[in-house]
Amino acid sequence: MNNLKVQLSEEVAKALKSGAPVVALESTIISHGMPYPQNFEMALAVEDKVRAHGAIPATIAIIGGVLRAGLSRDEIESFAKKGLQITKVSRRDIPVIVAQKKDGATTVASTMIIAELAGISVFATGGIGGVHRGAETTMDISADLEELAQTSVAVICAGAKSILDIGLTLEYLETKGVPVLGYQTSELPAFYTRESGFKVDAKMDSAEQVAEVLRAKWDLGLKGGVIVANPVPAQYSLDFKDMERVIQNALQEMDQKGIKGKDSTPFLLGKVKELTAGKSLETNIQLVLNNAQVAAEIAVAYATHQKI
Ligand code: PSU
Ligand code: MN
């Protein structure tokens, strides 16, 4: 079954038709975010987690130029195995990939676009893109932020990684009118760590509270996304000062090598992985699973609201 622009899996189509909760998942995190086979195992485990908490997972990608929501196990494996050979696709890349009938791994921005076209309101990921350190000279600001400004999807993430300038990222989101909610925290988490030193706009105690905020925003016609920042579980969090040192080293090397543009995020993520001797990979996997659970709970609460 299809809607006009996005090809839905049978399961996702059925869920959307009946108003059942659905959680969108991105594919850049699979192809560009982690090595094989951990990326494949993670993608399947995340789908299982969403199901275990009462929602239907919809992994999003572009395959052969077709926007897709809900992939088969083989398709997920192919994205996991091909890794960096699959083009990372943000908003600006969609037309080229579609016109040339290619495969694309979707970022937060493009996953939001496809989710909205499909009618999916809740999306779980690891971390969002943001304003990069030094953006005042490089102008490197992720398209994820512009998408959050205009596309009505809630993004459940573990905050923004401190490869970014978290303070400037929050300023940008404020300018663009994007609520940044803390899930059971009043501090914005920084992906690997539960703390960042920055406050969120509002602390949410439950999935129901988040669902009420989504309903209030969208029922009022206030278009755009919402960030739900969910801290990594304490037992998997890494040390804030250690991470800061690792990131400083990675940024220095990126400068020396002259890496910029869309390559900077994957480079920095790869470097962090290398410099933390793989410890960050386990943390990354665990925080995505944790986000999938909270996203499923929010999707369930939001779907229930919608039916009343
Ligand atoms: N941050 C992470 N892991 C990721 C990404 C960001 O911790 O995998 C990916 C997401 O897909 C995000 C994208 O949308 O990188 C942002 O890339 P850019 O900064 O080039 O917009
Ligand atoms: Mn960028």
C-alpha cells in the first residue's frame, strides 16, 4: 500500500490507516553512524524495542529513488553492509537521489521530511545535527535545525553531541521557535553524557506530558518540530571531561586535514569512536535503544490523544 509520495511497508500502512502509533527511524545512523555488523544489530534491536513498547517501527530511507517508510530485514542489512557507499541524504540531496533513482541514507532532516509526508509524527534517533564549533567562520550549521523549524515531527534524541557548539545550537533553535523538552531532566544531555551545562526549555515527567505539548503546538497550527532530549542511561554514560578532551583532539585533526561540509559530522563521529577505543559505540547503541523506548511511549500517548 502506498500514499502518493512515500512507499509504505504493508505493516506501516496498516498502522497509519488505523491510527496506531508509529515511530520513524533514520538510516544515516545505520550507514554512516556505526560499523557493520553492530549497525545492523542496532537497527533490528531498535525496531524490536519500538514494538515491545506498543508502536510500529518505520525505518526510513530512499531506495532506487523511492522514498520509503518501513524497510525489510534484507534492505536494512544492505544499508548496514554498504555503509559509506550509500549517500548521506539531507534535504538538499533528495531531488538528485530521487531523479537518479539511487539509494540514500536519510539524516534527521530528510527523515523528518519523509515521516511528515507519510503521516508519522514521532521519530527516534541518536543525536541531532546542530551549529558546529567555529560556525561563525565556517557557517557549518546542520540542515537538521532548519527542518526542525518547519517540519512537524517530534524528534526523540539524546541531545546534541559536544562536537557541536551546544550553546549556539540552542540559540538557533530558540530563534526558529523549536521547543527543546528534557525528558525527566531539566538539563540538556550531550549525547554521551547526561549533562552539558545547558538548560532545556521545559522538563517533562512523562510521555503523556510530551504528547500534550505536541497536541497543543500542532492543534494551534504552530508548525515545526519538537526536540525531546532523553539522557543516556547513567550506567552507559561517559565522562564529560574525557569526552571534551577527545573532541578537542578530533576538531584539531579535522582542521589540519581541511575536512568540511557534509563530511565533518561523519569524520568527527569516526574520530570520537577511534579515540575512545570503541567505548563510545556501546554508549551510542544503548542511548538509541533508550530513545526508541521513550519515542514508542510518546507515540502511544499521542495516538491515544488523537482518538479521543
Ligand atoms: N549525530 C550523531 N550521529 C549521527 C548523526 C549526527 O551523533 O549519526 C547524523 C544524523 O543523521 C544527523 C546528521 O541528522 O548526522 C547531521 O549531519 P550534518 O551535520 O551534516 O547535517
Ligand atoms: Mn554540516
